[in-house]
Amino acid sequence: MLPSRLLVPVLLAALTLTLTGCGEEDADPSEAPRTNIEARGESGAADREAVRLDDPEPAPDVTVRTMEGDTISLARSTGDVLLVNFWATWCPPCRKEIPDLVSLQTDLGPEGLTVIGVATDDEGREVVRPFVNEHGVNYPIVIDSTQTLQSELGPVYGLPTTLLINPKGQVVKRVVGIFPADRYRPVLHRMLESAPAS
């Protein structure tokens, strides 16, 4: 037991170390958590291999409505490549990957790639719209606060989770964690080049 005269300085020192250790500018981006589950220090399915290769399966016959009022059919978007990204404004790994998704949409959108952001925030448009505007998100955003789309495309074990839908309308990859955009650029290029002309 510390003498009472030493207790306050020790507590202040511990508090200072804790607060200074939380600064983002000191954090190494390569050590950032890959999913919201990892960020919370929980274990679970998202802690397994980040990239899962699934047998191609037909995308569900679901039509989503974007915040702008447009509709996108997941199963009927044949000829296009879709990246369906489940995320939330409060999820640090989701926020970290957004610039890469914006870059993919900018670079590959003209070739037929569409990134679709599925926001899972309970507050919906109220928090998503200002976030999207602030971060210059250039791809369609769908609000899924009721988890309807998650149940159709799931399971979504942690955020972010990204599904890759090929030009045949098949889900071919499921990525749990930050989407490795640089590693997937060549894959996306090949898929877009092999897509039938629309």
C-alpha cells in the first residue's frame, strides 16, 4: 500500500501516460485494428483470416436504395463489378479504409466498378449524411440501420466487411476487416477487363 502522500502523484503520472498513449498522431497505422471487434479487444469470427475466399454464389436478388434515391440491383448488375462495403461512422477501421475506397471508385468507376457503402449506424441518415459530406465519399451509400441487407448478404461478423460481386452477379470474395485495396487492384482490373460489354 502506497503512503497517501505518494498516491496522488502516482495516479497523476498513470493518468498522463494513459492519455498521451491514446494520441492518434503517435499511432502506427500498420498496427491499427482491422475490425471494430478487434478495436474493442473482443475475440470472435472476425479475428480469423481477414480475406475469405468463398465458392461463387449468386448475389441475392435485392434492390437497394441509395441516400440519393437511386436504386441498385445486386443480382441484376451483370457486367459490373460491385464492392459492397458494410461500415459505420463510429468504426475506426471503417474510417481508415474510406480514402482507399474513394480512390478505387475514382480510378475504376469509369471501367465499371461500383463501390456501395452500406452504413449500419442506428441513427441512420442523421449521422451518415454529414460524415459522407465531410469525408468526400464519392460512391453510393445505403442506410441499413435495421440490418435487413446484412441478413440478406451476411453473415457480417465485424465491421468493416466487404463483399466482391463479379460481372456474373456472383459473390466471389468476402473480406472481413480493412479492404486491402492495393492488393485487390490487379484482381479488380482483370475482372473488369473480362466483363462482357454492356
